[in-house]
Amino acid sequence: MARLKVVATPIGNLGDLSPRALEALKTCDLIAAEDTRVTGKLTSVHGIRKPMTSCHRHNEKEKSGGIVERMLLEDLDVCLTSDAGTPGISDPGEELVDACWEAGISVEAVPGPSAIVTALSLSGFNTARFAFYGFLPREDSALDEALTQIHLCGIPIAVLYESPHRVVNLLGHIRSLFPQVRALVCCDLTKKFERLDRGNVSELYEALRERENVEKGEYCIVLELSAVPPAKPQSSQTGKTCAEALTGLMCAGMSFMDASEQLKREGYKRNEIYRAKLQLKQLSEVI
């Protein structure tokens, strides 16, 4: 009977491949890999030779149907792997998993390494409630809006991924919006040159900005947002809250874009305007 096994692979240290994951890779009929070269190195270390097919971000939607068809026709056991960690978590995989469910194929987890859980366990923060956001937008204004929304949701711990070329910029934006936040910045978790830095985000920003090799490695960041005061409506020199001013302009027929520009000219800050927009949206959903 055809089965799909979602196999977690090491995020850096090859010794973290579990015995169960090793057995799954040894006994499957086909490996659907994010990158066949990366998974090929892993299987080669363990003397495993299996047919592979690529299933990455740019082709998995098109390839999933063909893989599922083969699984049903040939009664195949397939292992799904990403380059590191668990498939489908900020990595390709969800399309094939969804296609298997829709086709009535059994889906089985072979759990293992995860950068998210590893970073949380190293943080020393209260992780009873946390949210994972993966990679945030690159554009500055969209990044600020995403960080503001993360704060507004009220979950005290946020876990982010970031590329080495943008990690300093990300910390700079966090420092500007929430200077009191503590963070754990993890680089190359479980690898030979793993580096962990924990402290106030302003200190971390300055330290990473001066580091020569900061643009090397993979970054996972844990933010402790519990120290950030709850967002409160603020007023400009007009005496109105931002939400009140925004409501008045939009009721007068202005688009949100035009109203935003008007509010900026009146002295309201961009974050105030975005919070006001979210408040109006939440109110409209209730009504």
C-alpha cells in the first residue's frame, strides 16, 4: 500500500539523523527531495542508494500530481525530505502532502530536527506560548508593518528566520520599533561554528553590525515581546486618536492611501496609522 513519509533531516549536524529516519530512507522506494544533491550527500554518508526526484519550491505544485500517480500505480513508499529540518515548515513539502491526503494515500511523520524548537529550547524565555513567522517581508515599510502586527497579536514569543545578508537590517527595524525587546540570535544551529547571542536587541544590533562574518550562516531569531507595552492609540496635535482621525477621513470619501498621507502630514506616525487600520478592520468584522 502506497505511503508518504515526511522525514525530518539534520539542520546541520549529520549525527542528528534519527535511527527511524535512517530506516525510512533505507527501505523506501523513492525519495522526493527539495534538492537531490543535498539529500544525496546525506544518503551517501550512510551508504544508501535510492531513486530520487526533485520536489522544490518552484516545481512541487506541478510535480506532486505525477508523484502521487506513480505512488498509486506502482504502490510506492515515498520519503519526502527538505534540505534541512522538517519538510513543509518554511520549506517545500505541503503541496505533495496535500495531494497525498486528497488521493487517499497514507501520510506518516518521521519527526526530528527543527530549527524552531531548537532555538526556543536554547532561549531561556518562557515559551509556553509562541508563534512562528518564518521570513518577514524584505521591503522596509512592509517589514515594519509585519513587526507591528506581530506585536499586536499579543503572543509573547515570536520566532523568525532571516538570511545572513538581511539579519542586521531586521534587528535594526526591531530596535527602532521595540528597543526594550530581548532576543536570542542563533547562527548555524548544531553546526561546527554555531553561534548564539542573547540580550537586548539594541546591543545585539550593534554587535552583529560590527561582526566581520555576519553574512555567513543561517539565522533563527527568538524575540521576547512580553516586555513591550501593549499598543495604545496615540494622538497627534489635533487631539484625536489616530483611529478617530482615520475614520473621519475615510467617512469623508478618502481612500486609505490618501487618508494615510494626510495623517502623516498632520503628525501621526506610520505605526499609529497601521494600528488604526487594524482596529478599523477588526471593528468592521465584528459589525
